[in-house]
Amino acid sequence: IPGADLRGIHYLRTAADVESIRAAAVPGHRVVIVGGGYIGLETAASLCSLGMQVTVLEATDRVLERVTAPEVSAFFTRIHRDAGVDIRTQALVEAFTGNGNVREVVLADGASLPADVVIVGIGVVPNTELASAAGLSVDNGIAIDDRARTSDPDIVAAGDCTSPVMARYGSRIRLESVPSAGEQAKIAAATI
């Protein structure tokens, strides 16, 4: 989106990203977190505890929508709001603006939020190069069955890089979540 190359916009993928965010975590500064999943909410809690003014933007109707029941989403929304986090759902980011450094997040509804720091916690791309090189089927992640087997039945896979078929949706979906990865690991171990 426009402005994505401005300084002050961070991603949370590597240890170096954590250090960059830590350096930008100045009490009183305004941080906007794009994404109300586990990464976004955990980051919001940490930065709020450091005295930053935190806003979380979630594009769907509720935080953690893809991975939890509505009651769990409501619980996490409540505890974050009680801690001082501003959570906004159905919030679509249209642009980042600023003069070299990010200063504002513009939403599709026309609202704009001042920001000293932006953290983008969405859009994870799975590392599937090894699976592809091994000739395994890749479909928005390493394709696995309900027993964590890949297209080669002698190879199992688990974690954020996999795309199991979700019966509820009738399609392959990657879930970047610790509980999902943990359950897949148990299944993979049992399969082995």
C-alpha cells in the first residue's frame, strides 16, 4: 500500500525485527498495529506495558477471528481494552503517510490515526522452498492431510508453513498460531 516504505514501519518476523521494534518502543509514543491475531495482540500487550499508546487494527469483525470462537475473541478484546489498548475491527488500512517517517495511518473509511511507529502483523509468507525442492505439493503452504502427511506419505510437516484442509471451510487454510502448530506437532509425532 502507499507509504509502506516509510521509516518507522516494522514487521515482526525475525530476531532483528524484535530489536528494531524494541529500539522504537518509547513510552508515550503512538503505535498502530495492523493485525488483530496472536502476533498483533501479544505485541500490543508488550508495548502497552512499556507505556506506549497502542491501537490495534483488525480487518475482520473480531480479533483472532480465524483461530478462536467468538467468546475467546471477546475475552481478549476485553482484557486488552481494560489494559488501555484501542482495538478497532473492520478497519482496512489504505495508506501510510509521512515525510520520510511514518506519521499517520489512513483507513479506507477516511479515518486517520497518528502514529510514531507502525507494526504490521499480517501477510506472513510461508517458507516452502525446501518442500518444493523435495517435490512436495505446495498450496499456500506445504499441503498436508489430516495426519500431517505431505504428498510424500513418508514425510510429515507441521506448523505455520503448512496448509491442511479445513473441513469447516472446505479448502486449505494456513493458520499462523501456536495452538495450531502444537496440535499439528502432536499429530505428526503420532503419525511417525
